[in-house]
Amino acid sequence: MDALVLSASVDRLRLVIPGSAETAELQWIENRWMSESGAAVEVGGMIAVEGVNPQYLCHSSQLKVRAAT
């Protein structure tokens, strides 16, 4: 599903999902993104916006896709 990132740090993503009245928050725990309910979430891709440093969202110096195992 598509979502819009409202805020991001190296260990948290706050999202708004179309059709949902609430915002969602993901936390980076044990090398995977986890939802507030404890479910592992796969982040399939992000599109950079001018002026945003994508390295801020990663734990290493290279941008990468993080997927739940």
C-alpha cells in the first residue's frame, strides 16, 4: 500500500495511509521495521524529495531497502 512519510529518523517512520483516519508509526527494531501492533513491515521503496538527505533514514552511509525477513 502507498503511504506518505510525515516524519522520519534512523529508528522511526511516521506515516499517513490513504483512507485511514490515524497516522501509523513504524519502529526499527532488531533490523526490521515493526508496526505499533508488533507486525514486521516491509518498506518497498522511498522517493527522495529535493532538500531531504536520504542518508538520514539509514543506519549506514548507503541508501538501501530494508525488508522484513
